[in-house]
Amino acid sequence: MRSKHEEDRATRVILVRHGQSTYNALGLYQGSSDESVLTEVGRSDARLTGDFLKGVVFDAIYSSSLKRAQETAREIIKVTSPHTQLRVTNKLRETDLPAWQGLAFQYVRENFAQEYRLWKQHPHEFWMEFSGSVERQGGQGRQGGQGDKGELGNPTTEGSGD
């Protein structure tokens, strides 16, 4: 992308995280689940981001295939460049956390303390086994797991904002 006011030969990449989603507002992990959508706060924040980026000419705009990411991108595009086509790709999806999906942030920190620490401090080493399959986060391709987290039940939904 290049500024309206100058010609750059370098490529600039601007990364924008999706706006607040329904799971964010509830304090729940969503991973790459597509059940969570933008809240009105998320849509408003996306429009504010668009206002901030006004004046930037975009050669391309990419989004994850997740609904919340596409909604965010579309709100930004409405403000910055309404004629720019949104390019959707699965290659930008969030880390999949199937064993934690829908669980409260605090519950995960307390009941999966070792796994949580590894994920936060050494994400390239983190991996998750769920219902007999391995979800690799760091590309190491190891077999095994931190244990089958598929039998967790339904803990509280109170979280603290991860």
C-alpha cells in the first residue's frame, strides 16, 4: 500500500485484529471457532480504525475466513476504500484451541495452568490433543498431547479478558 502523498517503492503491511466479538465480551476462548461474531462495540471500533487509516491507499486487503475478521475488514473498507475487494483466506485464521473453545479465561488459567503457561511463554512448543486428534500450534508435529480435554463439562462463563 502507498500513501496518497508520496510514492514508496517498499511494501507496507498493516495488521488489524478483529473487533470485539461476542466471545470476547463474555470472556470466553474462541480460537478458530466461527460461532462468535462482532458486537456493536467491535463494529464501532472497526469504523474508528477505518477513520484512522483514511488517506492510505490499499493495493490489497486480506481477511481471515472467520466471520468476525471479515466483519471487521468490511467495516474498515466502508470507511477507507469502498471499492477495494476483500480477499478472504484460511491462511489467516486464529490458532485453533478446540479444548478451550467456549471456556472462560479464568477457568482455563486455573484448570490448565501448565498448558496455559506453555501457550503464553513458548507458543511454538504448544500443542493440544482433543478427541483423539492432535492440534499442532507450533509446527513441531509431535504426537501425543497434554491430555484429552474433550471431557471437560461446562464450567462457568465468567472470564477476565484474555
